[in-house]
Amino acid sequence: MSRVLIVGAGLTGSLCACLLRRELPNKVNIVVWDKSRGAGGRMSTSRSLNDPSCTVDLGAQYISATPYYARIHSSFYEELLAQDILKPLIAPVEGMMLKEEEIVNYVTPHGVSSIVKHYLKESAGAEVLYDRHVTHIHRKDTGWEVCRKGGTPERFDIVVLTMPVPQILQLQGDVGSLMGENQRRMLEAVSYSSRYALGLFYKADTRIDVPWAAKYVSNNPCIRFIAIDDKKRNLASKNCGPSVVVHTSVPFGIQHLEEEKDAVQPIILEELEKVMPDLPQPDSIKCQKWRYSQVTRSVADCPGQMTLHSQPLLVCGGDGFTHSNFDGCIESALKIREHGQQMGSELQHVGDGQALTTAPQEVMAQSPLFSADVQLKLYRNLCKDLL
Ligand SMILES: Cc1cc2nc3c(=O)[nH]c(=O)nc-3n(C[C@H](O)[C@H](O)[C@H](O)COP(=O)(O)OP(=O)(O)OC[C@H]3O[C@@H](n4cnc5c(N)ncnc54)[C@H](O)[C@@H]3O)c2cc1C
């Protein structure tokens, strides 16, 4: 069976795995590798060290659906709403800039990583492995040899990269030489903001008396956003204490980017005390440096994906190829799927010669990814290859 490696278990990677599985059930071996210890990427939900039931979203806070995206991605919203993964935001947010009327904001009662976990679950049978830090990718015969830190290299037929663009550019092996000069220029032009996030976890029965669930701060050089995370997510019954998330401003993030988290955390706490002098002492704290926070300049014309090599297929996507939010990641995953003609072609080799004995119409019916013309071409190429 063909092996497809998806690098990154964030929203784009998990959705790619899910879409691929739904299109080609039982026809492909999907493997997801992520360098971190859990799913989510920038949609991560962290747990308190002292009480794992106390959680906080350190990255993405809301899913904001504009009327346009609510319409074109309605099936994605409906699926998540039907499973109670998304719920409308009803808690008060101070200072939220509503750029467009009729934007509907959603929260994730079980933490924002529940979206990513849902898509990984829907990729039934996909092998999802953490602590897998990809370092090199080499072209080997008809596929790719992928090396990771501290492990033996493995062979894959197709590789999909979904990490932030600077991390794609850091990959060694053949990736750099396979990239066209224009592609490299386009990727090098992509930029991200940087910021820190603090998660503060409190003991049960701690009260945080503020009239808001989240607040944008405009008069502090360090603090930009604060949320009483459980209140924002509208958690009805809680057996644990409240949790608070603090995002710094981007200028602060950039100024302290190369410092150690342990050195930056006390500075943020000092500034937080100025903004919220009555905030109780937390039980534990988690500090996160988002070196690549949100995309400030995406790949020109937002193509959704970029094919670095077509046969064997090496393709990259993620919010750097669209924009930094839920809908941007959906767009990218859909584009990766659309442009996966090679994927379809290679995967038709998979079914134990099944394609050889299958009429073109049946092959087309099994492959709803592509237009009839493309499918017919793929089928002809396949017959040419195999005969
Ligand atoms: C502070 C902050 C606030 C945000 N607020 C919102 C919001 O309110 N609403 C919203 O919709 N969006 C928000 N976003 C943006 C949103 O989180 C991102 O657009 C989205 O999560 C990007 O998903 P992704 O899968 O493309 O990338 P990522 O989530 O970055 O996933 C990439 C994954 O690749 C892994 N990886 C990287 N390099 C390697 C390697 N070499 N080997 C193996 N694995 C690797 C990483 O560990 C990561 O898990 C926010 C982001 C941040 C940081």
C-alpha cells in the first residue's frame, strides 16, 4: 500500500489526513508525524501540571466565521457544531474589533485542540506519531526517504508538509535543490508575527471577579489580550479551578524573541499585575513562545499549496499559503487535495492491480477528487505505465 506522510499534526495536517482518508478509504497508508508531544500545533490546549482537568488554549482563541466562509465552508462548520466541538461565543469580550458585521464567533468547550483531535479521529487508521522531528528529505527511487531527529529514516511515496513556511525552508536534504528559484523567493517572502502566551492555572474555588470573559488591552506595551479561558469557553460544570490565558503584544514578542522563556515570564507577570492588580496567585503557570504566531504576509496570491515536486509528490501547505485562521487552514487542505492529481495517480497503483482490470468509468467513479478529463488522462497514463 502507498504510504503518505503528513508532517504536522496542526489543523492543516489533521484536515489533510481526514480528507484523504474520506476520499480513499482503505487505499492508502496515512502517517502523521509531529515534532511536539501532542496534537494541535498553534491550536493547542495545555493542561495544568497539578490538575490535568484544568486546561487553557494558548494559541487560537475563537473561530470567527465571516458570512462568505460560513457559506463556502458550511459543511465543516455544521460537522463541528453537530458534535458540540464548536459552540457560539456568548460570553462578553471587551474591545473586540468586529471588522465585519454578521461575523459569528465560536468557542470550543473542550479546548481548541478538540478540532484537530476530531479530524485525526476521522482519519481512521492513520498512524499519528509525536516526537517525530523531520530534519531531512531525500529523493529515493520512486519515493522519499524522510529522516527525523533520533530515529531511523523511513520511506514514503508522497510527502505533505504543513508546518510554518520558515520551518519548511529549514528542512535539509533535497528540499532546497528541488525548489524552483521563484518558489524559494515566494516562500522567503512569507512572514509571521511573534508573541508570548502565558497560561495561568488556579486551584478549585478560586474566584476571578471581572465583568468580562476576555479583553483586548490597548494601553500596555506588553499585554495585548487576556481571557478567563473557562468563562470564555462557557464551561457550565467545572470540577477544577479557573484558567487564564495572556497574549503579549507583537512588539514585545519580537523584542524578547531570542530570550529564554524563563527570563521573559516574570516580565509578563509584572505587567499583568499592572493591568489586573487583583488577580489571585496561580497554582501553576505555562509559558509559550510563539515564534511563528500569525501570518503577516502569506505566499503571493494565497495559492493554498505549493507543489515542490510532482513525481513523486512533495507538496506543502498551511496557513502561510492562505491566512491565519480556521478557514485559511481549510482552504489550504482543500487545495492540497485538489492539486493531488499525482496522489490519485499513484494511489491507483495501489489496489493490487485492481485498476488494470477496471473500466475507465469505474476508476473515475472511485476517484471523485478530479474532473472526468483529468481522471481519464490518469487512467491512460496508468495503463501506459503498467502495460
Ligand atoms: C497566539 C495565537 C492566536 C491565534 N488566534 C487565532 C484565533 O483566534 N482564531 C483562529 O482561527 N486562528 C488563530 N490563530 C491562528 C491559527 O492558530 C493558525 O492559523 C493555525 O493553527 C495554523 O495551523 P497549521 O496546521 O497550518 O500550522 P500549525 O498549527 O503551526 O501546525 C504545524 C505543525 O507542524 C509541526 N512541525 C513543525 N516543524 C516540524 C518538523 N520539522 N517535523 C515535524 N513536525 C513539525 C508543529 O509542531 C505543528 O504542530 C492564532 C495563532 C496564535 C499563535
